[in-house]
Amino acid sequence: MTRRFEFEKLGQDGKARLGVIRSPRGEIRTPAFMPVGTAGTVKAMMPESVASTGADILLGNTYHLMLRPTAERIDRLGGLHKFMNWDKPILTDSGGFQVMSLSNLRKMSEEGVTFKSHIDGSRHTLTPERSMEIQRLLGSDIVMCFDECTPFPADPKVSMESMRLSMRWAQRSREAFGDRPGHALFGIQQGSIYRDQRERSAELLKAIEFEGYAVGGLAVGEGQDTMFEVLDYAPDMLPEDKPRYLMGVGKPDDIVGAVARGIDMMDCVLPTRSGRTGQVFTRHGVLNIKNARHQDDPRPVDESCSCPACRNYSRAYLHHVFRAQEMISGMLLTWHNLQYYQDLMQGMRGAIAGGTFDQFQSDFHAQRAQGDIEPL
């Protein structure tokens, strides 16, 4: 097992990249989808179950964990991996996005952000230095720079000021991160939908030097067409020999489109959140388990899926337990959705390796266009 953090590109088909990230806690096959474990748990899942779907890495949330149970407590108890019983790699976000989206009464300055907790109203200050300290206490393998997630829409002047602040914070994050062999710090490209700003952000980040680079400031309401327009050029501005991470994405067709444009890593709450609300992702698109058409259907959600929900339970049962608000509903549907996402990643990795990624994309879209199987 390596003691270092390193990325190797194993193949390419068009812009789609096949690779592996090696870290002391294990290998991450890319393209990779990271399930979100916001508060030290992937909701409705046991860690062993998440691993069984094929996930190589989880995402943890700095903002939520610093407020409850606190990074200091997790550190005293042996770090986040031990605390949540996950021995594979963990990436932690910087807390910046949640501060902007969840906290009321926040005040931003050059130094950082002061905000009130959404839990109990207590006051906190998050700076690049404090974000690095929290993520070090958590013991995460991949640490994200502290940045401001530029709101959308933003006019060019506002976006430029926000991007420049994030780049100054990136420099401070790098200095505060220090020398931590086996751990990685990722810089985050900003610049909203403005190509010249994205270019400038990439130049500044490359000058600082990071172990990986994220494309930030997307999936914030701009729509898929606009996101893809930015992804047509933004990943190409980042180093070829480092992993590229698109934050907060997304729907299955977002993910396939992002990989086609050179993205290596993604995360999103969608598969887990949807599982708890009865939305089920399949090769044939999205179905809603609460619809009456499923109540007498003895067939599985997806006959080609290996998850327990599909192997052992009918649509009729899954419809019933969702309607009855039984906990097993969220557990089974979340497991299925995470399995679908990991199967999608595995399918893309195989297609890139075989030089058939264009065909994979065509088949993916054609299958989804067919819609769900006919009702009985």
C-alpha cells in the first residue's frame, strides 16, 4: 500500500479519462462517484452496505461536523474514519458552501465568515486556517480549500471579486495545510460562467500547486446546458496529471456528460435523498415508487440490479412500505440508488477502457428515453 497520495491516468477515450487515485487508505477508481455522508453517516445505510455497492470513497461535511459533534470531539475519539466505521478514503468539503446556503446572519470579510449555527444559533467563525484545522482533526484523506461558492446568477464584477477572494483563501489554505504526507489538498476553480475568469482562476491555482483540482460554482441553479457549456472548457484548463472533481453533481445524465468532458470525481446527495422520498433511479429513467401503478406489481424495480431491494423485494412491497412510512423503505431505496450510481460509474470505466465511451453514451440515453417497463 502506498504511503503517498498519487493519481495515475490509465486510459482516455475522447475527453473521458480512466484512472486511479492511490492513497494510504486505499485506491479510488476514477471516474468516481462519492456518496455523501454529511454528518458522519450516509443516511439510511450501514458503512459496510455502502462499500458493497462499489464506493471507494465517501464525502464528509466540515460545516455539519464542526457544529455537531465538533471536530475536537471526533479527534479525541480517534478521527472520522474510526468514529463512523469507514476504513476507506474520505473527502471533506471546506464548509464554505453550507455557510453560504444554511446560515442566516452571516458576515463575510477578507479574514473569513462569521455565522450563526442553524442548530442552536451559536456564533462561529470559519477562515481558511480554521477550515484546514477542522479537516485535519477529522483526519480526512482529501481536504478541500476554503472558498466562497459564488452565487448564480452573478454579474462579471461580482463574480470576479468572489473568484479573487477564493484564490487568496486558496493560498492561505495551502499554507495552513502544511506538510501532510499521504493527505491531499484540492484547489477549487471559480469564475461562474465567465471563461476568462475560469482561466485566471486556473492559472492562480496552478501557481499555488495542489494535489487535485475541483471545478466549483456549478450545479447552483444555472441548468444543465449552461453547466455543460462551462465544462466544455473548464476542466481542460486544469492540470492533465491531477484528478478533477466536479462538486455537487448530480443527476445520472449530468454525471455521464461531466465524465465525457474530462471530470474524474463527483458527489451529490441526490441518490440518498431521493431514496428517502420514493424516487428510484433505473436504467430506464426515474420512477416514483409511491405511484399506484406499482401497488400490485410483483416484479423488481430493475431486474438487472444486484441490490437487495431488487433481488428480494417487489415493486408492490416497496410501494407498500413507502406508503406506510416504514423505515425499511428509505433503507432499501437508498441502497438501490447508490448501487445504480456505482454500476453507472463501473460501466463508464469499462467503456473508457474499451474505447467504446461514445457507444456507452448513446445506449445510456436511448435506454432512458424508453421509460419504465409497461405496467401490468
